[in-house]
Amino acid sequence: MERKIRVLVAKPGLDGHDRGAKVIARSLRDAGMEVIYTGLRQTPEQIVSASVQEDVDVIAMSILSGAHNHLFPRVMELLKDKGVDDVLVVGGGVIPDEDIPGLKAAGIAAVFTPGSATTDIIEFIKNNLKRRE
Amino acid sequence: MDDSAVSAERVRSGDIRATARLISMIEREEPSRLAVLKALHAYGGGAHVVGITGPPGAGKSTLTDKLVAELRGRGRRVAVLAVDPSSPFTGGAILGDRIRMQRHATDEGVYIRSLATRGHLGGLSRSASEAVRVLDAAGYDDVIIETVGVGQSEVDIVRIADTVVLVSVPGLGDDIQAIKAGVMEIGDVFCVNKADKDGAERVVREIRAMLETAVLNGAATRFSALYTARAALAPASTDPATIESARDSLRDSLRGGAMEQGAFHHIAAQAPGHPNLEIPPVVCTVAETGQGIVELVNEIKTHEAALAATGFLRSRREANLAWELGRGAAERVLSALERDERKETMSELARAVLDKRIDYYDALDTLEKALTRY
């Protein structure tokens, strides 16, 4: 059977704006992916635990509150603690350019800021999966 | 983690990554899953498999979230399979049931897995029954399956669940909906959710009237066999000795299992106007606030006890497994027919039918004979 790409879309942090995350979820679905949408105000622990239970290939997080420098690396740390090294993690939201190198160093594979084309996000995911047949 | 790292031992030891990956392997129909599933076969059988089904928007996910919380409170380990539809056009899916259950994400006694239907009709995914067996063998006490939002004929859940909870809500249609065949016949426990909304009482009345009529008509519904067994235990006499002897004779007529005292005393509310007629329970809930959840769990567990006590738990599972074996065999036959040389046989037969050399039924007979040779 054809390999389905499973993506967890989550909103860490306290901001209540999930329009962007929903647009991404819908776009990934239309690209043929299975999107597990976990909704607003997820803690890094919830995100990591859900991604393990759901056996996802990708975690896509969106954050607008400015807490990305804390929450994104925290997710990476928890994944490492659980020995998960085969999940692609991408981030998005209102993230200043100068923060991006630090997030990438922490293991976030790509950061998509406002104005990113959903087609670019889809392409990136398809080309950078860590698990392959 | 590599697929090859998945083993029955890891699943049995509570390794969530191994369990989750095994379910992915089932979804991908990976041949390598079989060795692990075979090794797990020795375990399990103890989980109570509960189906939650009903129309879209009835509140199934919120209800499931509350059931999980209540069952956890009773010290049980709970697994949830939440099924949502795949797009028939792109094959993609938004699996959004989990959003209502995320508070359990970090509870180690809870496992939640979202499944897409991947083209399978009937309200479940193809992988559901194998996934249930994995979670059972992994040691979960309750496995809850939330179906896709169903219409009137998505009844696959009856082939997997020990206890089916049919969720209705006020405002979906007139009373003719309640007497239509299909999903309304498959409940063991009926739940009217959003019971604080206008019209809830009417929905309860309609469901009860439907159930009462079904029982009076002796209709073959999912619950009728259980109730027939119960009827044998409802002697006209109130004399304790008579009741006890009726009990004994039923006990003798049923296979195995000690009958739990009291399990028969209560399965269902009595039908209005027919004090001796039992119908399945209809429970009102407001899942959002938690109202009625304790009662709903009580009814689900009472049903399980009644199934176990009457021997119907085993016969229901036996019937379901027989059905699944039939389906599995049919799939094997289909795939065998599609292999090269047989495919050519089918094409030849098709030409013969088109040319009127043989008829359709002769062609089928020829195929069947060819199959039994393989």
C-alpha cells in the first residue's frame, strides 16, 4: 500500500490564533497527507506524547505568541529524551529572522514565516522526510 | 525506530512507540507485521471493546473524552481508536477527534490513535480489527472505538465491538428516523447527548418506543438474543424458588463462565406501558459538562457483565471472528484471481460470455472450480 505521510499539526503556547494552523492542516490534507490536528495551547509534553502515540512522520508547529525560542527547542529536547530521531519537525508563525538560525541549530528543520507559500511547505515536507521506504 | 525493531515483547512491555509503529504497519499492510501479530496472538482477550457511533456532530469525541476520564477514575487503562474519513479525491484526511481528548495525552494509562478510513466504507478503517487485537494484547482494559460520523448503514462497528453505544442528539429529524433500519438497530446502549437542548425528551421517547416495538415484534436486532436469554430469567412468579430454578436452567443451557449474581437484575429500563418488557438502556448525557457520564459508563459495564454472564460475550466474538475470517478469505480469493494467469482466465471467460458462447453463471461455476484446484 502507498505510504501515507502522517503529520501532527499543533499550536504550542498561549496565543489563541489557529487560523494559520488550520490553513496549513487543510493544505496538507489536500496534498494527500493525514493530518492529526491537536488544536490550541498544547504543551511540548502533549505534542511529543501525541506524536509518539500517532506514529507521525512530521510535526508541524505554529506559534504567534513569541515563545518559539523556548517551546520549539523544548519539543526537540523531549523527542530526544524519548529516543525519537526519525520525525521531521517544522515550525511557523511570527518568528523574527534573527531567531531562525538558533531554532535550526536546535533541530527545527525549517521555519516558515508569514507569506510562505503552502506549496513550498508541502514540497519541503515531501523532500525532507526522515523515514523512507 | 525501524519497523524491524517492533516486537511482541516490546508491545507487551508497554512500549508505546512499538505499539504505535505496529499499528502503522497494519495500516500499510506491511507483510512484516504478521510475525509480530502472530506472536501477540497468545495474549489478550480480556479487553472490553466498546464502540461509540452516531451521526456527525453528535458529540462522539467529547463523549469519548469523558468516558476515558471516568474509566481512568475507576483505575482502568484505556485505549482509543478514533476513525475519521479520508478524502476520496486526494486520499488526505484531517483527523480531528483527538483535539477533544488531548488532556489525556500525557497520561501513561491512555493510548489514543487516530485512523483514517483510507477508502474503506462502513464507518471504520480496514486496520481497525487488527489494531484492536494489538491494543488488547498490549494490556489495555478498555478499547474504545469511535467511528466516523455515520449515516444509516455504517454498521461495521458491530463486527468488532462487544458493546455498541449509539449516540443520538435532538434536532436531527422526525420520528421516522428512529424506525429506519440500519444504525438504529445496532445499539446495545443508547445515548441521547446534548440532552440540555430542546427536543431531547422527544428523542428519548422515540428511541424507547422504537426499542419497545422491536422487542414486542420479536425483531432480530443486535440486542434481541441477549434479551431472549434475559426473558428466560423473568418468570411470572415472584417466588424466589421459581426464580432460582429458572436461573439454574438458563445457567445450564449456557456455555461456561460463572454467572455473576446480580448481573441479570439490571440491564435495561423497562418499557413504558409494559412493565415486564425490557429494552436496552437510554441514557441522557451532556458530554460538555459531564452530566450523565457516570450513568453511561455504568450501563456500558452492566452490558459487559450481562454479556459475560449469559455466555453471549463469547458467542458474539465467535460470530464476529467467523465473519472476519470469511471476509479475509474472500480478500485472498480476490487477490488470487487477480494474479497473472488467473486474470487471463477471467478475461477468457468474459470474452466467452460476451460472445454468448457460455452464460454468466456457467462462467462463475468454471471460476469456482478453477479456484478449488489452487
